[in-house]
Amino acid sequence: MPFIQQAIQHAAIQQAAIRQTVAERRPACLRELAQGTDRFHEPRRTDCPWCGSERLRIRLRTTDLVQHKPGTFVLEECLDCSHSFQNPRLTPEGRAFYRRDAHDGPGCGDAGPVFGARYDARRHQAIAQAMLPFGEPESWLDVGTGHARFPEAARDVHPYTAFDGVDEGAAVHEGVRAGRIEEGHRGSLTELAPRLAGRYDVLSMLHHLERTADPREELAAAHAVLRPGGHLLIEAVDPDSRYARVLGRWWASYVQPLHLHLIPLGNLLRELESLGYTVAAVDRREAHVPLDLGTGVALALDRCLPAADQPWRSRPPSGLQRTARTALSWASSPLVGAARAADHILAPLTSRTRFANAYRVIARRNEDG
């Protein structure tokens, strides 16, 4: 009983601290939103950014289902090359606004319960093991590294490799201070490529291309940063997953408004070859993450709950609303748990079919490329 009481008291203290932080941030956030969200979008383009075709169709129209920040977002699909892209695309200012708080900010829409555990060391180690057949690299650059959790896990698989990281956020410096990476480069890969040219044996992009303004520029920059014979490791959302059709807007991998591009595997392979890479391995099975049903159910249920306390809402929820949200969240947790269990039970089957939600590509930079 004392343990339970302490846990309840600790949770109450945490919630009070979050409410105070949200209240402190609310005035500035509302002033920012008072200018409207239209300024966060570029003009809508009439052609596909991948192949230039003007034969487009709307694939998805949705809102921010995780943070519940204001705005409507559209994904369009090219009828000629099947590339899907956000249109109109967020401006750099818009991307900064919607990415802010997305993972660990106060009142971020309870993203933790929606998406489950944020960090899986075993999965990261499995990704690192995919490079074992290609030899022990001396140097490895992780792009979009964030807090450098992937290099931390990958070091257990490649203990003699020097890991560095690139990220546009300040978290990359925390990765250096924590000893997870040796060097942390803040900025975009395209900006840093001239300074980092030819330095690395391996470059990893784990669900990074989807969030970039121009994936082709990222691939070209990776080619410049890799040494001849070096390898590029990519994991990305598979827009051809049948879960996208089954779950619609509740498919977690859409991640709107953060994902700007969903690249079909065939398009990526052809682009890599044109840039001077040789594709060494392609894998959907190991790249699949069993979260589609559980996260879809969690997102749908979260939509029905009373609003959480968030700095972009004009007023905080009442005590009754907070209590109702907590009670309903607990009441719905068995359903979410059952859906997540189904994800894991079905994973051996779904990962071998077109229900797989991601793909992994390993490509070697040609010696004369």
C-alpha cells in the first residue's frame, strides 16, 4: 500500500508540473496561432516532385492526430509514379512549429500512450546487425540521429566503429555529452555534405527521408559523404502497405504533418542506381514494425476522449474533463492492448506479405561513382 500511495503521489506531482509548464507556454503559443496556420504552408504545387507528372489525386486529408495542433494536411499521390507527398507542403517555419513538442514536449497529446515505447534497443541492434555481412566499418554517420539512441545500441554490435550523428535539433549535442556518439553535427546533411565529404564507411537514414523537403538531395548528399565502396542503410515507410488502405487516416505511418514524402520502393531503387549506388540488399520483412492495429485503435480512441491540456488550446480542461479523460483512457486500455497483441501475433505473417509497413535498403556507393 505505501508503494501504491507513493506512485499515486508521484504521478500527481508530475501532472501538476506538466499543467504548470503548459500554462506558462500557453500565451506565447496562442499569440503564434493568432496569426493563422495558412502561413505554415507553401503554395500548392500542380505536379509531382518526383517525376513531374500533373496527374495527381488526393490520397489523404487529415488533421494532427497526435498533438492535435490546428491545421489540415493533404497527401497527394502521383498517378504515374505512385509517389505520395504533402501538398501544400509545410514551410520550414511550419515544420518547426509542428515538430516542436512532438516527442517529449509538455501536453503533446499523450503521444507516448498512442505510439507505445519510444525506444527499442533490440530493434536498433537488429538494424545494425544487417550491416555485418558487409564487414566492420571504421566510421558510421547516423542522419536524423536525434538523441543518438541508434548509435548507442549499434555500438554493441559494432564495438570498433566510430559513430557520429547529424541532426537539425540540439539533441545531437546531448548525444555527444552522453557519449553515445563521438561527433555531433547540427544542421542538415545537404548543408554539411561538403565538409563531411568522403569521411564515412556507413551512413544510416532510419525513417529520415520521409521528413525531408527533398529526399533526392539527401541521397545525393549521402553519396558525397560516403567513401567509395561505403554503404548507405535506409529504412522508410512503405506507402504500398495494405494497412494504409485498411486503416485509412488511422494508419500510424502517415504521421501527418511530419512526413512530407512517402517513396515507393521501386522509385527509391531506381534513384539510387542513377546516383551511382549498387543495391546490395532489400528487405521488407525485417523492417516491418508491428504497431499498425494498436496505434490505429489508440489514435481513433484518443480522438473520442476529452481534450488533453495543451498549450495550443485556448483554455485548460476542467477538473471533470481531466478526470473523465483519465478514466476513459484506463477503460479503453484493454482494447488498445488487445490490438497491440494482435500486431505482434500477426507479425510473422504480415511482415512476409504486402501488409509490411516499411522497407530496408542497403546500397553500396560505386568505386567509380
